[in-house]
Amino acid sequence: MTFQILLAIHILSAVVFLGNIITAAFWKVRADRSGSLEAIAATAKAISTADYAFTLPGLAGLLVTGILMVGMTGWQRFQEPWLGGSLVLLIITALIWLGLLLPLQRRMARLAQASVQQGTLDPAYTKASKQWAMYGGIATLLPVIILFLMVLKP
């Protein structure tokens, strides 16, 4: 596979990854502000589905194509601060997403669905939602920093 094809897949993976995490936050905030239990439940479930359909493949694409491109250009490139730093930040992002955000999203989806049946929003949903917003903010900011590091190569 040529470097240019890998680079194109890498950029597409970044677009899919960043696009999904940013739009997920947008739709979740909208649903929560609506106060509609049905909208909250549907959005919580959709965010989890979208993460498996877009965020996970985007993350995998970034890691795989990035490592392959470094292999093609020389492993010593990891010594360049912008590249090594980007890899570390991406791994931290992946750990936050896999270890914290996905479990929180599954919990929010369950709690939101139960809230629809109960007719009132479970306070545990609000707590999980606040945690999701905090960790999600970090897991969104880090890839934005990575994007700047990749483009500017300081």
C-alpha cells in the first residue's frame, strides 16, 4: 500500500473519529436540554451505536495507518516530539473512551430507558451524564490537540 493511500485513510479516519465525537456531544446536549425522556433515551442509545459504527473504526484507522506510515518512513520518527506526543495523546484518548465513556454511555442508555418507563429522569442518569461530559470533553480536546500537532509539526 502506498504512503499516499495510507495518508488518505488516516485523514479520513481522523474526520470520522473527530466528527462523531463532536456531533455526539451536540446531539446529547440537545436531547438533555429538551427534557423529553424519549429523546434522551433515543439519543443515549444512538450515541452508543454511533460509537461502535464510527468512533471505534476511526480510532482503529488512525492507529493502524499511523503506525504503518511511521514504519514506512522510519521508526526513528517517533523521536520527533509532535509525533510521539500525538501517539501518547491518542492512546490516552482511547483509554478514556474505552474505559470510561463507553461504560458511561451504556449506563446512560439503560437509565434513560428506565426513566421513560418511570416517567421521570433518574438522578443517576444526571450523575452519569455529568461524568460523561467531563471525560468526553477531555477525550474531545486531546484529538483536537493531536490534529494541530499533526498539521503544524512543531
